[in-house]
Amino acid sequence: MLVRSLHTRCRVSHSATLLTSRLTATFRHKHTSSSSSSSSSSSSAYITTPIYYVNAVPHIGHLYSSVLADTLKRYYALKGSETYLCTGTDEHGLKVHT
């Protein structure tokens, strides 16, 4: 039973990876063939998230910000832009030191 469960998980993971590869290839083919003639220079994007305070309880807003930033990074990377994603925490409050 455990072997069957692991095999099913691996198969699902493999098919998700294959689907992602196909979608990436399709997206790049459609968008690079039409936009390559209009602009030859690639742009860059720098994406950040808000500073997460270490003394606060994690909430849905943290997830929203992180997922949105990651989605934007992946979108710009698919378009061929050089992208950077930076996250961080604020570790210098009084409550952290005490």
C-alpha cells in the first residue's frame, strides 16, 4: 500500500513537472516570436515583499504577499526578463531583544 501511494505521488509530481515544462515552452514560443521583432533588449525586474515582523503571528496577508511576489517573478522570468525576488524580516525591534 505504501509503495503504491509513493508511486502515485511520484507520478503526479512528474506529470505536474511535465505540464509546467509544456506551458513554459508554449508561453515562450508565443511571446518571443511576436515580440522579438519589436524589441531586442531585455528588461529587468526587482520584486520585493513587505518586511515581516518576527514578533507578529503569521496571517493570510503574509501568504498573499509572498505568493503574489513569486507569481510576478515567474511571469517576468517567462517573458524573458532578468528578475530578482527579495524578502526579509525585521529583527531589530525591542520585543525581539527582550
